Amino acid sequence: MASVSSSSTLAVSEPTTTPLFDRLALAVLVGVAAIAVMTFRDYGLGWDDYTHSEYGELLVALYGSGFADRRALSFVNLYMYGGGFDIVATLAAKVAPFTLFETRRLVGALVGLIGLIATWRIGRRIGGALAGLAALVLLATCPLYIGHMFMNAKDAPFAAAMAILLLALVRVLETYPRIAPTTGILTGSGFGLSIGSRVMGGFGVVDLAGALALVAVLEARLEGLRPAAARLGRVVLSLLPAAFLACAIMALVWPWSVIDPFNPFRAVAYFSHFFEKPWRELFAGELIAVTDMPRSYVPTLFALQLPENFLVLALAGTVGTLLAACRRDLAANRRAVMVLVVLAATLPIVVTVLARPAMYNGTRHFVFVLPPLAVLGGLASAWLIEALRQRSDRLAAAAAIALLAGTTLPIVDMARLHPYEYTYFNRLAGGVAGARGRYMLDYWGLSFKQAAQGLSAWLAERHESKPSDRRWKLAVCGPHRSPQVELGPDFETTWDPRGADFALMLGEFYCQTFDAPILVEIAPEGVVYARVYDIRGRSFTSLLTTSAP
């Protein structure tokens, strides 16, 4: 660990405990990997999965054709996103012994695991082995992160890339103004993967600029403007090779971005305005247009969807780290590291509150702030235990046990909700039962996988086969690709229930509740996520309620 880290009052890195904490961290990672291998097949398709798989095929075709097949460069609006995850998943599916979407789930788990490793290393470098372990445990037991890493092809890979970038930037500041070649490579890779995943990776540039500016100002006060500026200039020059590497990686995973040097700016302009027909979503018990969501949208959902221990420790860590950054007895680069992590965790939320863009789909667009929030929570955990250890080893042990016990609650909740961890609400919201009717739950329709499998099993048990002259007709209120993949060619899907045999309905507010026999019901924690109705011989004119989005 760099010497700058050893001065931290948040670090707990005694030789007798560090190996133990590192071994425990490795055990956590192995445990998460084992659970992923056992469960990755459980996750269904959402609204965007099939489109992302098509984008991956087109990107592979782009490279495979020597750039002759350019369909990927104008495919729906995904060309404005990077496709690194989709490329890897597409190539993996060609050799893996699993189905396409099972492979995509497994690759997602692997990418999520990389994000966990990066988070552990960030916490360890800043606060010592205990802080790293605590950060890792907080993120590994966060239902939002675990749920999204399996099935979110945009936001979860972006979160992992931003965690890699944050680790690199911490290393840049630790050795300021010197930058080791390995740190430069990691920085270029982090920037390339982040901006190449989503243009919001530009937040990393702002974070680094703010941290470097702080170092320069603090050093200028102590040593004068000229030497401080010279050191800053040396760092900027040292980062130029990393910038070239970032551009190369960005070009690889987001080829549209380099066709025209202005394309990344066009993507910023595109996403700065809502690019779809506005719809309404449920927030705090009201139906609100996504373009009119209140500024409290993101803070409220984080308060209600983060596990209680994660929420409290992240808030405490944010305050404590900012206070520590104000300490004049710490080195300037050490103080900048602390500000960097706080910026990574809070700046996107603050900008969203101030700018009030269109907001929808819960917190999925902000999964990337979970790793730095977990780091702040890890720092708070280490500080608490170390402060109590100064008074009594028993008090420190009791605090450690209490913190560990706090992680069991979200673990139990995830087990109960599986495979719908991304719909988690904490006890402040009353769990998913309390959130139903107030907030969106399975807005991506993952429950359609189990519902479709249930319908198939129901038909098999009764030895029913499709009509001789046609396929089964399934009216679907929600994403159609999931039941199409699960049920196969014997079924056709439609939005029109007239003349349909069955209806597959999400439990969200915009889907009707039919007065018809219920064949399958997916209801984790007693909350209906999806139903399959037998509507043969019945007349329904619409799948949607009058409050349709």
C-alpha cells in the first residue's frame, strides 16, 4: 500500500489482522462466484435484452466484415451506447454450452464480480484491509447491485467500469505527481471502458479534475503557485498516454464514437433531452410523467431501496470522509483521494437533483454510484471499529458482530426475492409489500420467465396441445421477447386479447386484472409480479388499464 494511505485515521491495517481480512474478502468473492454459477439461469429477459443481443451480433458483424457491415452504427439508438458487454457476451455465446441468454447472464455475473473486486481494492487502498472487506461485503449484499449485475446490459457493466476507473484514479492521486506505467494503463482502460459504455463516464473526468485542482490549490498555498503548477503539469503530461489508450479502447467498444469526433458530444445532446414519447410511472403513490418527476426521485428511491446498514454507513462515511478531507495535517494528495471518492458517489445524484432530467426505471441508471458508496460505508465501518478498539477490544468485537449481523437482513431478503433482487425495497418502505401501489417493482418484466414456464408446465400436466390449425395465441402486457423465448414456436404473442387463448400480465399498474381463471401466479413475498389467465371463450378488449403509461 502506498505510504499516503498509511496516514489515514480510517485505516485498520495491523499486521496481525490484515491477512485475516484479506482471506475473508477472498472468501466473499468465492462465495459470490459460487452463488452466481448456481443461479444465473434463473434470471429472465427484460425489455431490452433481445435488442442488446442483436446489437452485439451487429457489432461482431461490423468487425468480422472488416467494417463493411455497418448496421451496428445506426441500430435503433444503441449505437449511442458502447457495446463492450454485448460484444463479449455474443462471442462467449458462440462457445459456451449454454443458451444465448443464459450465457449473457453468466457474463453479467462475471462483470459484476470484477466490480466487486475493484470496490474491495479501492476500500483497501484508502482505509486498510478492514475497510476493503467492509466495502466488499456491503456491495455484495446490496440487492440493487446483485440484481442488476445479472440482467442489466447497460448499467451494471457501466458500474463495473466506473469502479475500475475509480481504483485507477485513487492510484493516480496516491503517487502524485508520479504515475507508474501500470497505473497509467489502468487509468486509460478505466476511462475507455467507462465512456465507451455510457457517455456518463464523463463524470470520471470531472471527478479527476476536481481532485487534481484541490491538490494544486493546497500545494500552491504551501509551496507557491509555480512549483504547484509544475507538479500538476507533470501529472497532466504523464496522463497523455492514458488518454490515447482510453480513446483506443473507447473506439473498440463504441465504434460509432470515433467515426466523427463530434459523435460523443452528439450523444450527450441526445441524452440530455428525453428521446422517447413520455409515459407515466408510479412514484410515491402517484402516476407522474417521467419528464415531470420531482427532484426527490433519486434520493427517495435510494433511501427506500438501499439496505438499512448500507444506507446508514454510506451516509456516515460521506460525512466522515469530507471532514477528514478538511484536516490540514493530512497530505494534499490524501485529502484529494477522499474528495475524489465522495465526488464519485454523490456528484451524479446532486447533478440529477439540480438538473431534473427525465427519470424512470427506479435507480437503475445510478447503479454506478453504488461501488463508491460502498467504499464510503467501508471507511465508516473501519473507523467505528478502530475507534472502539482504542477503548476496548470487546467493544470493537461487539461492533464488528453488529455490523456483520446487519448484512444478514439483505441476504435473507435477497433469498426470498430471488431472482427479482433488483425490485428490493427496505424496511423503511415496508419491503416490496409496502412498496406495491406506491412504486414500480418488476418494471423490466423478469417474472415473465417463471410465468411462461408455469404456463408450459400447466399445459403439459393437462396434456393440452395447440389447436391443429394455428398456434396458441398469448396476449402479453409487458415485454414479449421473454415468453417468446421460453414458450417457443407453438405460441404467438400479441397486445390484443381478442381471440387470445391466454393472457400474460405484469403486476404493474398499467396491466389489467382480468376476471378469468388464474393459471399461474408469480408472487414473491405475497406480491403479484405476474399472472397468466385462461381467457378462452372470454371477451376482453384491452390489456391496459385506463392509466396506461
